[in-house]
Amino acid sequence: MIMSSLLVKSGLSLVAGFAMSSCGVQDDYASGGYGKDPQPAEPSPALIAKTVTYKKDKHGMASYKDSDRKRYVRTTSFSHMEKEPGAPGRKNAAGTILKYGKNIRSAAADWSVYPLGTKFKIKGQPYTYVVDDYGSALANTNTIDIFKPTLKGMRDWGTRNVEITVVQWGCYERSRRLLKGRRGYWHCRDMYNKIVKKVRSGNYAKLENDNMDAL
């Protein structure tokens, strides 16, 4: 009886521990912890019409100047649950944890277009997205990849064109430094070279602490 009681108690403890752990993960990651996400609002027709005069990427989306804060962009979605070969799990390309909170969420992009640390908002949503990751499929495109903690969330987002506002530009210098040692990968080399070219031209968004003298 004593042994049975101990086994039952141990089992209950394990179940309780697993339940607490699961709840912790859900609160940290899943949108279920915050309720249903609001859908993005319809992009401004005037903003879409304006893109006719812009140079386009391979997806037919406008290539903006850094001075253009409001943008009509193609977005896709990714999840650490995809377990792609070589992917660092929960970590982003900057070496920190992918974010999915009530206020701040992670996104990935070509860093020569949206440098590391760039913050933006999607029209109709309350979140601030921060670019802290990249991917080979994003190189040479203006696409932004939205982080989702679950495969279902990733699939539900799919591919959609949205209106964004860049609220703060990231740092080209920090992006360059991180990419410099990763140039063995073609997409990292491509982003690195484009950042160097953009900065040398002087036609880029500058931060007060952005120091490119080491180029």
C-alpha cells in the first residue's frame, strides 16, 4: 500500500509538472495565451497604387528607399517547429530567443533591406515586430517572414500582402559585423556585400550610434 501510494503520488507529481510546463510553453509561445490575433487591416489603395513606379523584386513587390516608412509588402511565416536542417531551434540569427509576446514579436528579412533590429507595425495589429532573423529564401527579396510559435499558426498566416510602417530602423553596422563571419553561406555573403555597397553610397537610414568606419 505504501509503495502504491508513493507511485500514485509520483505519477500525480509528474502529471502536474508536465501540465505546468505545458502551460508555461503556451504562455510563452502560443497565441492561445493572448487570445485570437487580430487580422491585418486592408492596405491603403493609394499606397498600393504608388508602387507602380517602383523597381520590383522577383515576387513583383516594390523595392523601397529607406526614407519610405509606409510600405506595401509581401509576408510569409516561419516557425521554429519546422526543424529545418541547420536551423538553431528557438534561437534567431542574432543568437537570442525568438520573440512572441503580447507586445513584441520576431520577424525575419533580408538584412540589406531591413537591418537587424528594425521595428515595424502591421496595419490593424497592435504588435511591434522586430527583425532579428534571416533566411536564404528571403535573400534578394523584399519579403518579411513573420514568426509563429506553432505550425498551425504558420500555415494559417500563409502568404499575404500587408501594409507596414517602419517605426525604427535597425543597425546596418551590427548586421554587417554578424554577417562578416558567415560569408561561407551564399545568402549571408549576398546580404553582407549589399550592406557594404549601400553604406558606401551613403543612401541608407542611419542611427545615431551607427558607425561604419570599420568597412
